[in-house]
Amino acid sequence: MSEISATTAAMKTNNNKEKQIGIGIIGYSIGKAHANAWTSLSRYYYPSKLKPKLVAISGRIKDKVELEAKKFEIEKTYSEWEKLVNDEEVTVVDNCAPPSIHAEPMIMAAKLGKNLVCEKPLARNAKEAKAMLEAAEKAGVKHLTGYNYRFLPAVNLVREMIQDGTLGEIYYFKTAYLNVNEGYDDPNFPFGWHHDPNVAGYGALSDLGTHALDLARFLVGEITSVSAASATFIKERPLEEGSTKKGTVGVDDVTISCLKFKNGALGILEAGWVMAGRTDFLRFEVYGSKGTVRYNLERINELDIYFSSDPKRTSGFRNVLVVNKAHPFLKNFWWNQGGGFGWEHTFVNELNHFVNCLAEDMPISPQGATFYDGYRNCLIMDAIMESAKSERWTNIPSS
Amino acid sequence: MSEISATTAAMKTNNNKEKQIGIGIIGYSIGKAHANAWTSLSRYYYPSKLKPKLVAISGRIKDKVELEAKKFEIEKTYSEWEKLVNDEEVTVVDNCAPPSIHAEPMIMAAKLGKNLVCEKPLARNAKEAKAMLEAAEKAGVKHLTGYNYRFLPAVNLVREMIQDGTLGEIYYFKTAYLNVNEGYDDPNFPFGWHHDPNVAGYGALSDLGTHALDLARFLVGEITSVSAASATFIKERPLEEGSTKKGTVGVDDVTISCLKFKNGALGILEAGWVMAGRTDFLRFEVYGSKGTVRYNLERINELDIYFSSDPKRTSGFRNVLVVNKAHPFLKNFWWNQGGGFGWEHTFVNELNHFVNCLAEDMPISPQGATFYDGYRNCLIMDAIMESAKSERWTNIPSS
Amino acid sequence: MSEISATTAAMKTNNNKEKQIGIGIIGYSIGKAHANAWTSLSRYYYPSKLKPKLVAISGRIKDKVELEAKKFEIEKTYSEWEKLVNDEEVTVVDNCAPPSIHAEPMIMAAKLGKNLVCEKPLARNAKEAKAMLEAAEKAGVKHLTGYNYRFLPAVNLVREMIQDGTLGEIYYFKTAYLNVNEGYDDPNFPFGWHHDPNVAGYGALSDLGTHALDLARFLVGEITSVSAASATFIKERPLEEGSTKKGTVGVDDVTISCLKFKNGALGILEAGWVMAGRTDFLRFEVYGSKGTVRYNLERINELDIYFSSDPKRTSGFRNVLVVNKAHPFLKNFWWNQGGGFGWEHTFVNELNHFVNCLAEDMPISPQGATFYDGYRNCLIMDAIMESAKSERWTNIPSS
Amino acid sequence: MSEISATTAAMKTNNNKEKQIGIGIIGYSIGKAHANAWTSLSRYYYPSKLKPKLVAISGRIKDKVELEAKKFEIEKTYSEWEKLVNDEEVTVVDNCAPPSIHAEPMIMAAKLGKNLVCEKPLARNAKEAKAMLEAAEKAGVKHLTGYNYRFLPAVNLVREMIQDGTLGEIYYFKTAYLNVNEGYDDPNFPFGWHHDPNVAGYGALSDLGTHALDLARFLVGEITSVSAASATFIKERPLEEGSTKKGTVGVDDVTISCLKFKNGALGILEAGWVMAGRTDFLRFEVYGSKGTVRYNLERINELDIYFSSDPKRTSGFRNVLVVNKAHPFLKNFWWNQGGGFGWEHTFVNELNHFVNCLAEDMPISPQGATFYDGYRNCLIMDAIMESAKSERWTNIPSS
């Protein structure tokens, strides 16, 4: 089903309610960044077409939920997500919980006609993700998967240069997301839900690599097959800080894969969370027949661009600060020229886009990632892990 | 008068009112960054000790004032700053107007017992600044000059390393603030108040150089004498975009100065706003007997640090991403480790510091810049311009 | 057969002759860098243990051979390599010809008891390489494959840090050699021997990737299996500049591969010669449990090193200029501290090492690459290309 | 007297002898770099127009002189420079001794009709330098001052872009030469001739700053006045390593100066040899009305160039690798494209230029620095030191 028709259906159901768009957030970790964006987007892009109101937040640990509720002036708190989803004032369910708590709430919310925002990865595996996508499409609601880096000005400048042919035929796309998370390079860093496949799906792949794969699709297009390897270097971790009881890490510390794109380009993906020295190294390079670009999230507003057409005497990578009114998203962004755009604004842009799409019945995609994109991403991750086991190139189903 | 006793006086006068601290903002340009910070600081540092409420905003152009008022949900708008200053609900007057409108409102507000925030430079010259300082001290109110870069995590890490001796004796401090503002390298960019000495005081020096001089004082200490040169390269500009009528630029495009510090260090200052390729290049390097650091605002969270004590085999500038809980301001900052801290958060930190000082009767200085710092800064700028004319080293009065 | 015993055999055969070591060079392209190194090594490392004398040079094009001969004051020129190999004055045959002319001359020279230097890749495939290795070992002569980047100070600093445990357990090694050669990104760049598999073996893989694979083995150890993809983007080229007659490119423009190392590390290799903006991008990154290093030949003397043990407050990649007496090769190198070491000195170091090994009957390996290393490298390249076809992980034979 | 007429005179005197151009080198420290260049220049630029022959070398310490003589196959060694200067076979006297031994040998050699190469600074002060210039001009011989960085490809690319107007009107030129020499940041590094004003003239200024000043003149033009400050931070040093006997450092550790250029540009010079973390940091930035360039010798072949005319969407500093045939000096340089050009080749280019000028009676200037340039440089250094004392702007005599 095309996204546009889904959109139309969504408007039929929700149009009236959207004037007083009510947000319910499940989870308080990355949930903070969402809450901040919902709260402030109407200031950054004034006037916003709909005014989001934070209605409710849910989470397991009462103290933490209440703290976030006070911080963001949210009236209602729930310990069970079911109540949040069923809250009539909630018209958008924003799922910031771990992957194991993605499918059920989203499917229930879809059935209730709520619009859907879900953090990445959409699910633990493609099967779950497909059920979510189908529920959303059936309900005709808006659905967005939280690939917030689609909303970086630099990334969009790259996309424009690929789409308008500036970079020519794309030969090669390499991407990596490497870091140490909050200290995963230390074997004494305790076991958490990220290390548990039942909660997280995969490890570094679904925590980090999934972002890089989404950028691959956003920028270069569909991936048709993969050949991967994966390893767990720190095989067990203390169950709590300082504890001698250990939990077995059931997920990958490092996963790498060769990629083949539908358009003939080759690619490489690297994901790793035990990579000393890397803080937030989401990197990509795009090599085309007419030029090359490279990007690193650690320098969030910088993009290096090389044009083959420049005279040899003065050709070189241009270190472009993607911070002025000529750049995507920034024409109407309210800081003046300069280093104003930061990480939190990726969420502002993302949720503002969602709000605009609700208000004007516009498709979320291709600027934003839908559940379809979330599902495709899961298909690729599943194939990567299958390939790592089978030691063969593995095809991604085309639908 | 010491700042501490001023503080005590301030609390006598204002203590009761401060529970419902009411902010009035004069000006809507950099005023946006202030309004955003006042609005959001209690979320970033929850719970804040006092809850700022944006009470009023004033400015010359009615439409623009009202737009900002709506954006930030400010009830009252004024076309004349006098009314804002006299508004009883306003207990903090936050002056975001051009320098020529600094002294009068601040002095009037001081007399009314209001606490004071004033953008940089504090005034067009030291004489004006001194009157403002005296008024604030006499009134016993809190006063802050808007040198927001004192609130960068990286800058504070440098300050700690100087103060605790990590860098040893400081030999040399070089700093530059170079950019093209919104397009000043283009001779067709129209004449504005920044080009008019009656409004701005000086040009690149008081728009940009003043920040660099404040960092010099914040990091290395008092400057005792200067020897400078100054030039205006684009001598006239169209009065309006596309107009053939020209205005004569009465201020400096580039100003440079050698500096001598009280502690024996040498220094260099550069300020320029016609510097092609520079976007927001606030740069400094500190050379000490035990190490060196360098910083560039264009890479807001990076600091390069060299320690002489490192073994020669593996010594080199460390490219430190100043983004984790070990770094100044970030322990309780609510983003997780990573690239969360951006330009707008310098204002959040600055005004949050102001709020904390009000709430707990703590001195603004040395973390924040007071009107005393603003006055010293004006003294140095006056000396620089005098030196550029006299072609001699010029001493800065010690008080 | 171990290399040491081969060495002993070599000395028996050659010891007397070596005093007047006579060099014969086949080929004049990279041959220039060799000739320069042979000529100057005794100045850089004075006194050298043996004094190389350039005796003869051979090549197909008479004018070019004579030009190089005059430039380097070489008395004899040959149009046929057979004569050079058989020249009695020649005791070292230095093969700088294309891969298709590697096996025959080297095997003949070995049989004549000459010591052997051969440019990389050692041969067009492992079968040829094996024959060369066997001939060299049987003859008991010294043999070196021209992986000159083993002789970079920065690379050796990395090797030391891996071998002494400074970087801990190696998790991940990524390496790339990307460039545009002399203009291969331009489809009008004419067809040359590099594009002909009968001469070159493979394309970007054996021109560039082979260097990166050698560094992988030199730094991390043996590779046990690979999974690769390969593509030719510019499928035909004019036979001569401006010609409408086209030659079909029979080799890879881009080849990528996942790698598994014997010690459990994962790895990635990238080779490409149509990569706009890349000039001489031989890059590697080594991620270990205790730190990370990264290197780029385009900044030949820089090495970025991260130590996990540094305090979080001041940790970051150290940008080490590998240019002083504390660094490998530089203690006795005759430039003072500073940027003295350049690309041509990799050959100086390499051939000086060869001379030292001859003089003192020391093994070429592990500092230098032997024909064994050249053979292993060919085995890996063959496996990569086989894997790219079979779409399966392919094992590298252990011997 | 114009240089061209001097050249003609030189040729009258020396023309016949030059076929067998005989080089005599005074000093063996930087002398090594000269000897290497004389020896190898005919290989890099084959065929050279004249073949230099190293005839003699002189120096105080017999062992060191003889070592260098053997290394470079120089037949004659002298302990006294007078004998070398008077050696009939010597037609070019290449003075690599400390500044205090510059004037006498050069003047004597000029009188004998020898051509002159002299390391920088030309003399300890302008008075000495003037006498040298006059002697050279009177004798009608060729004279070159050893500002080898005029022969960097990147520097010449900048010069071309200034001369052809690419960068527009030059607004501002900043330059610095900062390092720690061989360890001067360590107070225990022993006293040497560089610390003695009777031998060296000045300290960091004449060791390092002089190079930066030459680039200022080479790129931007004459300097008309200066205002400076200077400091000695490490006031005494052990006379020998580990000794308790101390020598008083009589020269500057750090010298900084504002500059005014004849063409209206402003400038800054920094020189310092106690600057931790700096290895060979010869840096300059040129800001013009149409663009900006920046260069750092530590990355010898890189030049960052910004063009104001680039579209804002993709404008940024281009990181140009100045290593290919489109770049100055490299068209006929015999390494292929890539990182071939290193520090030692600045001397190769410089002395090859000298040889070409001798062979074809071409003027050394403006590509090379003559004694006139060396004299002007001394005038500026004298003025800088005078200004540092008088605390006034000091004019440079125009002739």
C-alpha cells in the first residue's frame, strides 16, 4: 500500500483531533530528547502548524517517570504503557522504550487510530517489524521510525547532491557507527538490556549500525545483498556494577558487512561499541563518478566535499560548515548563521516534520523514515546476521 | 566594593521577589537566544532554584516584538524600554539591545533595584561602562555581562588546567575572533548599526574582539598594556540593500594588538569581520611551560591539549571531545555523552548560573562576567584604539 | 624451510661477492625510486655496511632506459632483462617491472645465485609466486618483496605498540588504499597495462590493496578467510589518449573484503583507484582493548593514538608527529627533528635493510617482506577474487 | 644596483669556470642538507645545466668535518674557512655556519669573485648584512640567502594566486614560526650558540621568525613598520648537559609583532622556540578580498584555500594536496603524483635554481632570496627589537 493513501486514511480518522495534538511518551531515556523536541519545536519553527501537548509519560521506574513528568510539565504518569496508549487525550504515541516493547504498544495504538512514532530499531527482527507496519497501514495512521539523522542539514545536503546528479554515478558508499557507548569498552561495565538479545534484538548492529544502514538507504537506495562477520569480544559482564555475578553477552560487539546496492554501488558497514577513542563516530563516505563527500557526526555541521570538476591546481576536499541559510533546514531555523545546530535539533526537525505531515496530510517519507523504512532496516539486519552465520552472501527480499 | 557585599545587598532588596523571578528582555535579536535559555534552563538543570518567567519584551519594530512575544509566550510587549524597566513584575532586566542603548536602561533599572543582565560589550566605551558598574554596585543588585563563552565546557576545562598548574607558567596567549558576520566581506552588504560608531562603539573589535579579550582575562588574567593597529578596508556601504546611497563605515574591519599580561605572558588579539572563509572562528591557544592547548569555537566541543610530560614517543596534541560527564557543566547536563552541547547552551549555562547566584546569593564572578569585567573589557578596547592612533604601547589603568 | 637457514645458505654462496654488491634494475618506472635509494642510502645511514653500485638497468624502450642510466650514472643498459640477469657484475637483481615479468627473471636470477628484490605484488597469482619463493629458497639467496610501507616510522611505531601489548587485544583492523592513480577516475584516461589482467593480475586490488593487505599481516598477523565484492565501473578505455579505439578493462576498479584474522580480530579491506579526491590514501585503523591508532599515508609522518588508560577528562586521539629521535628508524636518520622523512625514504630504509641483511647475514623478515610474504599476499588476493565470484567466505590455505 | 646588471657582471667574471662549478661548504650542521641537495639535484632535475661538484668542507671540529666529507665524498677538508674560501677549485662558497661567521667569509669570497650562498639570517644585524650585500654587488657575483621555504610548491601556489589577483586585495597576513627546536622548552636543555647574541644576533626571531618574515615579503611585499614585544622565559641554561654552571640566555624566547605592509595590509608575526607541542609550525594565513589561504609546514604539501566566489551551499576551505603536475616545481620533478615532496627538496629546488641562474645568467630574485632580501630581513628584525624596547611603532627604512 502506498504511503500517500495511508495518509489520506489517517486524516479521515484523526483530522479533527489533531488540532489539539496530544503526545504520550513511552520511556524516559531517549524519551527526554523527544520530550524536549515536542516542547520546543514550535519555538524553532514558529508558528508550528499544530501545537503538540505532552499529555502523558509511562515507564517502569516510578521515580524516574515522575521526574521527567515534572521536568517537562506532563500531567499524567503511567507505570503501564497500556494505559498510556488507551488514554483518550493521547493522539500520538511516541515509543521510546527498548525494542522488545515496540511491537505490542505500536500495534495496539494503531488499532486505536493513534499516530505513531517509534524509536529505532523498529523491532527486534523483521517479522515483528512487518506486523507493526501492517497494523499502521491498516489503520491508516501516520508512522515514523526514529532515524533522526535523516534530519541533519549536512546529510540532506548530501542527499540533494546525489539526487540532482552532482556526485554522478555512485560507485561506493562506506559507513560506520563506532563508539564505546557509555563505557562498553570496559569489561567491567555492567550487563544491561542492550546486551540481551531478547530485549535488544542485536547488539552494536541494532544500536548503532541500524542508523548507518538507514543513511545508506536514504542516500544511496536499496541494499540487495550483504556478506558479514560479527564478533563478541567481551563475552560476559557483571550483572551490576562491581558485582561478581556475570551475565553472558548475547549480542555482537562488532559487526561488519560488505553491501551491494540495487544501483550497482558497493558498500561497507561497520558497527562497534567497544571502539576505544570513538565517541559518536557515525561516519560515511560517498564516492561518485563526479565527486566524493565524507561526513562524521562528531563534527555535526561539517561536510567535506570534493568535486572532480574543480581545476587540479586548486582541487581538494572542501570543508563546508553546513550552518547557513543556503543549507537544508536552516533557512527558517531561528539561530543566525553559525554553530547553532546541535544534536538535539535532529529531534526537533524530525518531530516538526511529523507535525507538519499530520497538519497538511503530507507523506512522512522520503524525508522521514516510516515503519516501512524501519521494516526494511530490520530485514537488512536479519540478513547480516544470517550471513555472518552462513558465511555466504545473503539476499534481502525485495518486499 | 567587593562583589560579595554587593550580593548581600542585592538579596536584602530582592530576596522576596525572586521566588517569582520576572524577566524583561530589551531587544529581539540576540534576545531570542536569551529568551530560549530563560525558557528552557529549568529543563536542562532540573530543578532550577528559581523559575524564570518571561514577563515582557521591548523593541522598536512592533511586528518583530510581537512575533517574539508570541513565540515565547510573553504576555507584555513594549515599544519603549522605559516602560519595560519600570514594569513592576520585571525583576531582572535583560538588555539585548545595541551598545548605545545599554547605559541608560541599565542605570535606571539598577536604581529601581532590578537585577541586571547586559549583552556585550557592556558599553560603547569605558566611561559609560564605569557609570553602569557604579550604578549596579550602588544599588547592590546582581549584574552580569553577556560573555557567554565563559560557559563553554571546553573553555572551563582550560581554565581549570591553568588554575591548577597543569599547564605550568603561561608564556603566550593568542586569540582571534574572525568571521564575515552575515556577509560583511561583501562590499554590497548594507550599512547597519554595527558600522556606526555612535551606536556600536567600535567595529570588529567590539563585536568580536571583545569576546576574545574576555577569554584572555578569564583564562590568563589582567592585561596591562597593548599595542595595536586597525584598518577599515570597505570604507562605505549601501544604506540599504541595492541602494546607490552609501554610508561611511566609521569603525574597524580588522583590529590587531600585541598584549602584555600582568603575569608576564605575552599575547596577541585579532578581530576581523571581513575574513573570507571564517564562519565563527573564535580561536585561542595557550602556551605554558608544561603544555599547550588550542580551541576553535567552530568545533565547539573539541579541545586540543598537549602535555610536555608525555613520553616523546607518543606525545602529540590530544583531540579531546569535551562532551562527557568528566567535563565542566556536563555532569548534570541532561543529554547523554555525545555531541549534545551546542551554541545555544552557552546561554542556558550562563543564565542558569545567574539564576543560581540569585537564589543562593553567590557571586556571579569569576565563573560569570560582571559589569566589572564588562568595564575592564571596555578599558582595554579603548586602549587598543588609542594605541592604534598614537602608535605607542598604551597602558590599561589598573582600576 | 625457515628463512634463517636460507640466509645461511645465501651467505655461503654469496658472501665474498657482496663486498662489491652490484645492482641490476629491471624497469625504469618505480625503478627510479629504487635507483635513488640505492644511490643515496649510504649517505642517509653512513657508513653503510656494503656499498651498492648501480651496475645495469634494462627496459623495453631504449630512450627511457638510457635516460635513467645517465641520470643515475649507470654504465650498462640492456633492452632484454635476460642479459641483465646474466651480467656477472650484477649480484642483486632488483625487479621493478610489471607483474607479468616478475616470475621468469627472478627464478632465473635465483638459479644464478643472485640476491633478489622484487616489486609488489610478487606475481600475478599465488601459483607464480610460489614458484618464485621455491626458487629463492632452493638457491639460498636473500629475497625481498617491495612492500616499502613496512619501512615507515609511523607504521613501525604501531607495530611496536601491538607487539608489546600497549594496544591490548586487537579487535578490529580496517584498511583502505584509495586513489585515482594518475587519473583513473576519468573514463578518458587511456588503457594501460594495469588494466590488463594478463600483465597485472588484478586491478586496484593488486596495485593498491596489496599494500594494505601486507600492512594487515605485518601489524595484526595472518588472515584466515575473506569475503569480498568487486566491481569495474569504467568498463572500457581508449587505447591511447584521445583515441576512439577502446580496450576492455579486465580488472577491478573497486574491491572490498571482510577479513578474519587468525588471532580472532575482524577486518576490512578496501581498494579502489576511481576514488575522486583521494590522492594517496593508504589508511588503516587498529582498534584494541587498550587503545586505538589510525594512520593515513597522505600525512606520512602523523599517527593518531588513543590510550584508554588516559583520564577521561583529557583523553583523546594524540596527533603524534612521528619525526623525532624517539621514533623507529629516526634515531640515526640524518635529518634533524622535523618533517624530514618523506616517501622516497621508505625505499631508502627498505634497501638499506636489505643491504644490512646481506652484510650481516640477518633475516629480511619480519622487518622486511620476503618472497614468502609476497606469496601469502597473492594467496589472499586470489581468495578475495574467488570469494567475489563464489559469493562465499573463502579460506586462505595456511601454507 | 639592480640584480640583473649584477648578474651580467657575475657572468663576465665566472662564466668559464662555471662549467666545472666547484662547491665549498662552510659548516656541517644545516650543511648536510645543502650537501645532499648539491649532490642530488642533477638527478631530480635531469639534466642539470651545470654539474655541481662538492670540492671542500670546513668546520671547527675535525672529526665532524671528516665524517661529512666521507659521507658526501668530498676530497678536501679544512679547519679554517679562510682556506676553503681561497681554494681555487671552489667557485661557489656555501656558508652554513652560524651568523657570526657569515659576513667575513662572504665578503672575502665576493672579493675573490666567488658566487655566494649564505644560510639565514644573512647576518646578526642589518649593518653587517649591508656590507655583505655591497660586497656581493660590487663583485658582480650571484648571491643567495637561504630562505628555502620560497621553494615549497604550496608557497609558490599561494604567490601565484596573490600575484594574479585570485585572492583580491590582501587585507591581512598572519604568520608564526613556533617550535621547541631540539628541546628548548626544557630549562635543562644546555646553552648553545643560538642563545648567545654575539653569535646568533637574536633568538627565536632570527632562528625562526626570519623565515616567516621572508615569506611575508615574498608573498605580500615590503613591510613598512612594526610594533613588537619580546620575552625570555628561560633566563639561564646549564653550560653543558647536566652541568650546574649556567649561561645567561641573551636572546628572545618569544617575539611577536604587529606589521604594516606597504600595500595597506596588516600583519602579525610570532616567533617562539619554547612552544610545547609545536614541532615545525611555520604557519601563515592570507586573507584577501576574494579568498583566504592557510598553510602549515608540519603538513608540508597541504594548502587550505577558500574562494569567496564559491556558492555558499558548497563553499569551504579546500584542502589541496599540492603534489601533482599542475603545481609549482612539480611538473618536472621526478616522483609521480603523491607524497613525494619533502623538506630536503626545498634545498634541492633552491640550489637547483641557483645553478640554473648561474648557467643562464638569470636573476636569483624574485624566486630566490638574494643578499638584498637577506638585508631587508635584517632591517625588519632590527626594527622589531628596537620597537620592543622603545614601545613604539618603528619604521623600516625604505632602502
